[in-house]
Amino acid sequence: MFHEFATAVTNEKSKTKLTQNEKSTFDIWEESVPKLSNSMASVVFVMCLLFAGVGTIFAGLITKERRKSFITIVVGFLQIVTVALCGIGWLWAVLWGVFMVLKSNPKI
């Protein structure tokens, strides 16, 4: 499942030639999402599926990348708020969970 998604993202990324000053949406998300171990990324992904925002906050608390910790925690709280207001926070949380899994496994 993740392999097909990663392949699709990689293929789409290779089709688009970007200049040095341009960044794709994938690049921006990749810079924002913390890198976790494979097992922790999988746990966070399941938490994101079940409890939008909680998994992202947990990822922010356990990441070793201090620069991304605060941003990740804030994003988690925003995901909780947007789930309560319009439901889009759940999709946002799942996407962050997917990106954490993809980032944790360089083979994908």
C-alpha cells in the first residue's frame, strides 16, 4: 500500500522539473514532517488513523529533531481543531502519518 503511494509520488515528482527556487508540495511536507524510526512511525500512523491530531502531537513529543518538535505539536492541535470544525483535520492527520512512514523508510 505504501509502496504504491511512494512510487506514485516519486513518479509525479520526477515528471516535474523545478528550478532551485521552486519547491513542490511534497518537498514542503517532507521538510516539515519529523523523521521517526520505522516502528514509531507505524505507531504514529495508526494513532493518526484512530485519533486525528493525537498521533501528530505524540510524534512532536518523541522526535529527536527539536527544530520540528514545536511545529509538529502545533500542527497536531490544529488537526484536532479542524476535525471538530469541519472534519478535514482527519485527512490532514492521515497524510502526516503517511509521510512519517515514508520518511522513516528510505527504501520506499
